[in-house]
Amino acid sequence: MRFIALVVVTGLATSPVLAQDVTDSTPPGRTTVAGVYTAEQAENGAKVYRKNCTACHAPVGYTGLAFRRVWNGRTVFDFYDLVRSTMPNDEPGKLSREEYADIMAYLLKLNGLPSGEKPLPNSDEELKLITISIPPKAPNP
């Protein structure tokens, strides 16, 4: 559960914005309930995750209430940027931008968010326009 420790250390867990559900103040753009990644991308992300992340992080650490409390209402860029700049522990940023986007797609899938027609982008500008929105009772994938 190094991820939880990282969140607490960086102060993300104490921000009042993180505990809020998405409301009318959601930034313009898309939300994750609109299917912002493809099923194939999530499958690729699962492979990249297993190869690079499972030694330290079980996927369950990125799902459920803990994930919702930290990320619901934030942009996908916020999550992507944290992971890309801090992981893997032995060499942060060593994966390609596409591989990090694939991992994000996999983690969105684990949280019951639907896939769509287009892959999750890997540019900062586009990721900033996608808000993580997890319905109260997101279906299990």
C-alpha cells in the first residue's frame, strides 16, 4: 500500500476537494463515465501493470472507496501525472506515455468505468479535460 502512503505524504488525501463527488463544478470536457478508453487499451494496460507494477502494488489498492475518495472529481491528468512522475519506484518515468495511459485505462476498468471507442490519450492537455467520475455504485468489471 505504498500508493496510500504516497497520497498521504504528498498531501492529496487531506485536500477537501478529493472527498467531494463530481458536481456542476466539474471542469469542461468529458468524464470517465463516457467511455474514455478502449477495451484493448485496458487489456494492454493490464499487461504493462503486471510487468511493472505488481511487485509493489496489488490492483485492489487502486479500486473501491479509497480510490473514489482520492480521485473522484479530479482529472485523469492528475492521476496520470502522479503515477508517471513517481512510478515505477526504481525508475520513475521509465515507461512510455502510451504505457502510462494504458495503465490508466486498466485502472479505470478496475473501477467499473466503461470502455469506449477511442483510446485514452496520453497528452497532458487532453488528459486535463477528462474528469474522473465514479458513480456511487459503479459496476464491477
